[in-house]
Amino acid sequence: MTVDNVPNVRTCITPLEENIRVLEQDRVGELSNKKKFNRKRKKIDVDIVIVGSGPAGMMAAITAAKQGVPSILLVDENHLIGGQLVKQSHKFFGSEEEKAGTRGIDLAVELMEQVNSVKTIQSMLKTTIIGCYNGKKNHKLIAIKRLIEGDQLIEINSKSVIFACGAMENMLAFPGNDLPGVYGAGGVQTLMNVYGVKPGKKVLMVGAGNVGLIVSYQLLQAGVNVDRVVEILPKIGGYNVHAAKLRRCGVPIYTSHSIKEVYGNGKVEGAILVAINNSFKPIPGTEQKVSCDTVCIAVGLTPSIRLLEQIGAKTEFIAEAGGHVAIHDSSMQTSVKGVYVAGDSSGIEEASTAMIEGQLAGISAATLLGYDKQADMLKKKYRKALEGFRSGPFGIKPKICKEKIACCWNGGINY
Amino acid sequence: MEVLTIKQYEKTGILSLKDLTLPNDEQLKKGVAIIECVQEIPCDPCVAVCPVNAISMKDINDIPKIDFNKCTGCKRCVGICPGLAIFVIKIRDDNALVTLPYEFLPIPKVGDNITALDRAGKPRGNAKIVKVNRSNKTTVVTIEIEKDLAMEVRSILLD
Ligand SMILES: Cc1cc2nc3c(=O)[nH]c(=O)nc-3n(C[C@H](O)[C@H](O)[C@H](O)COP(=O)(O)OP(=O)(O)OC[C@H]3O[C@@H](n4cnc5c(N)ncnc54)[C@H](O)[C@@H]3O)c2cc1C
Ligand code: SF4
Ligand code: SF4
């Protein structure tokens, strides 16, 4: 999108301002007013830079600081610290240690206070890392910081980098998916829970995984009508407790159903659903119309790995991870020395496991730089906790994902 | 290909009484927690919060098991459970008290009239709110309903 004549802007993380002009962009963008950019460049040298301030990034920073690393930089392109946590108004699962029963947003505030109370961690918000290069002695990251008087280019030189960039939402291909009113579930959650904006009056949710179920429930809490949830698989993928919450509020869940198309004149006015047979083919004649003004897509996430690819980390396609991921060892180090990965970027999972992976990455990066306070003992503890989380039936996918990553790390296997 | 048997609740999201561990009449008279959490999910705050260790688990993925003889019906687990899956039921001579978690606005008040809903969201008659507690932004509401509905009603709609 183009905002105030600046092209290529991610509107989902651009705060609304008085008289802001937002236009659709359908071609390569061109800058009309070059003056908007701050010419002063800045150079920063740090020991560890962490890209992304979600649960993984924050824990990595806190853990590395506890090991005694003198200068840590935590960068996030959002204007809020916390990643996905800031929009999660529901209570979290997990164990006592990972703050189960605490709401995501409260957890974000708690971790943010910890980050802010440590002098050796500097956090830099509204800053996007746009490129990274792997030098002989250190790694170079190029960042753009959004300032009121224009954007500033920053060069960050760092001995070690931890990528905790999270993930991107998947989209579905169907006629009408570009009509205003078709959203990703994460986008809807941001609108409601961060900005207090209702996305519409009547929503059709596509996908009955935990994200689809939770966002449906939060829509109800915001006073939005959820017509139904459709799920292509023959069973609900998310936890039964989440599905049960929706059902007792009267929201039906249609398994073995999918969305065929969305119709409307300039905006969503309804959708056509279709029943799906055992071989995942639509059953002709089962089409039905649902009138709604919002369609919310919750069909999974893909790890964000573009920066990892650019820096030269070896990647593999692993279905259980949600797409391509950087392969890493059991200390979260990638194939590039001093470059680590943690959280959803290393395979889609949960905030609880993202926090533990962040701790592992933070400790490992610190050890590499020579800061070591019982690192081995702590690493063992974190690995054990991860194993615990991945041992139940809902942990099967991340478990296989991490096993495959370990295989690739140890020489590789063709899948 | 592996043979998939899909349980009914995995299709509908609605548990039936057969899926649950239920207390006996004596225990119901005293007032006990009913845990409607039947899958192995990585979660355990209910175990930690119970003051009398009535809920147990082998590991974090285990299904919570409750000892109805130990449970005092104190309702603490109702407010902490992130799955909103725990209810406290107390059967009295002529009616029943159902305590449930409620996360909608406005916050209900004692004396409010409500429509009682079952696990499928179907209205099952009217009732009154007799008690309201707040715990970590979850409102824990107790309603008074007909005895026969004690194992059916699991949600409310404010009138
Ligand atoms: C609806 C929903 C419900 C959920 N519920 C639960 C739950 O109950 N329990 C649970 O454990 N988990 C839950 N999760 C999952 C959990 O939120 C994620 O797994 C977790 O947030 C991942 O953490 P992360 O640190 O890897 O990434 P994120 O939290 O996504 O953070 C990544 C950060 O990186 C920043 N970033 C990315 N690229 C750049 C760049 N180039 N430059 C600068 N910054 C960048 C982003 O702005 C973002 O802030 C839920 C997720 C969703 C969507
Ligand atoms: S109601 Fe109280 S005593 Fe009973 S299981 Fe819950 S927390 Fe324990
Ligand atoms: S706290 Fe609730 S969701 Fe978690 S294990 Fe206990 S009953 Fe299940």
C-alpha cells in the first residue's frame, strides 16, 4: 500500500494519523518526495542483536543479559514490544513456569518490564531489519527506523544475531479472496485487541485450528456475530476446550466443509460453502450460501525466514514446520556460526516453546562470546522442558519437525 | 493408510456425559468440580492452583484426574483454567447450583436474570445469578437451576 505518497508500506503496522492518505498499490512503488528521508545514517556496534521482540526474542535478550553479555540490541518493526502476545487476550496454556493461566497481553507486559529493567538491553522499536550480511568478523544488519522527521538508515554490526521474527499468515486461493472484508485471523485479532476496531458485523471463520477457534471466541467477546466456523478436515484441529467454548455460545462448527468463493459488490456480502468428501474433493450439489460481511482465514502460518536465507543459513522444506525453515542444532545455532533462530521462525509452535527456544538461543549466543554462567546445566533444563511440551498428541507435529531438523543438521535426509 | 477413528466430540466440539468422569450423588451434594478437559494438551495450572491437591497429572500432557473425595468445591480451578473447562456443581434438595466461568461484558451481577444454555448453546430455561466472583479477569458465576439440568447447563446468556 502507499501511505502519504510513500510506497511499499505495511499498513497493518502503521499507526493511524489525522489526514493520513492510504492508497492501494498495484505496481512497483516510486518515491515522489525524497526529502521525507533522513539522510543522517547511524552506525551501532553491539555484541548480540535480536530481530523480533516476541516471546522468543524477549526471552533471548533477558537470558543473554543474565549471562553477562554487555550490549544487547532488541529490534522490532512494530511500535509495541511483545510480538503476537500483545493481541492475545486469552489465558495461556502451558505449565506454571511458562506462566500458564496468564493472559498473553499480561505476559507481554511482564516480560517487557523485565527487558526494560536490564541496562544491558537496548530495545529499538519501529525499526525493520531489511537486510543482513555475514562478514568475516561480525554480522552486518541494515535497519530502517521510522522517525517523525523521516526514516533513518541504521547499520548494525554485531558479533552474534538471533532471528526471532515469528511467522506470516497463510492465505487461501478462491474467487473473491481480494474483496475488502477478507482478512487473516491474525489481522482481525490485531484490529480488535490492539486497536479496538471491530472488523465487521457478521463473520465466517475458515479453519478450526486453535487460532480460528480462539479468534472466533474473541470476536464474540468483542460483540461481533460469528456465523459459523468451517473446517476442511473431518475433525476439529484445535483443542476441544476451545471448540466447546464456542459451541456453548451457539456457534456451529462445520467439519468436512470448505469455502468455495466469496461474493459481493466491492466488499464481502457473503460466501459459498461446499461439503468435502473423504478425498478432500468438493461434493457437487452441496453448495450453500452464507451471508456475512467478513471472512476470516485461519489456515496456518509460515515461518519468516527471508533474513535467515539472506545471511546464508541453510534451509529445508519441512511440512511440519509450516514451510521452509533454517536448520539448526540443539542450541538453536544455524549453519552460519553466531547466527541463531528461535520461536515460530524455526517452526510454527507456541508461545511457551518460543520462550524456551529463546532462552536456549540467548544462552548459546552468550556462551559463544565467552559469557558462561552454568550454561550447560541451563541448556539441559531447557531441552528437557521442550521435550515435555512436545511429548503429547498435540506436540507430535513440532516433535517431528524438530526431529527432521536434527536429521538435516546431521547430514540430511531426503523427504 | 492408518485407520482413523474420529470421536464424536472431535467433529462437533461438544462433549457428552460419556466422555467425562462424574461424581456420585453424595459427592454432588457436597459440591465438587467437574473437569471437562478430555484431551492430552500441554497444560497444568488446575493442578497447581488446587489447595487440597484434588487434581493430579502424571506429566504436563496428561489428562487431569480429580479425586472427588478430596475436592471441597472451592472454585479456584474454575477461574484459572485457560480452557474454561471446569465447573463446580452442587446439588441441593430441590435445585442445583452451577458455577461456571464467564468472559463477556457486561459483568453479571447477583440477582440478574439469565437464560441457561447447554453445551450446544441451546436455551434450557431461565435462572438467576446467585453469586459472582472475579478471578484474573474471568468472572466466576454461580446460577441456581433445576436439579435435572445440573449436568447439562454450561453457559449463560444475560437477559
Ligand atoms: C490467535 C493465536 C492464539 C495463540 N494462542 C496461544 C496460546 O494460547 N498459547 C501459546 O503458547 N501460544 C499461542 N499462540 C502462538 C504464539 O503466539 C506464537 O507461537 C508466539 O508468539 C511465537 O513467538 P515468536 O517470538 O517466535 O514470534 P512473534 O510473537 O510473532 O514475534 C515476532 C516479532 O518479530 C518482528 N519482526 C519480524 N520481522 C522483522 C524484521 N524484519 N525487522 C524487525 N522486526 C521484525 C515482528 O514485528 C514481531 O513482533 C497463539 C497464536 C495466535 C495467532
Ligand atoms: S474446586 Fe477447589 S478443591 Fe475442588 S478441584 Fe477445584 S481447586 Fe481443588
Ligand atoms: S487448567 Fe483447564 S485446560 Fe488446563 S489441564 Fe486443567 S482443566 Fe485442562
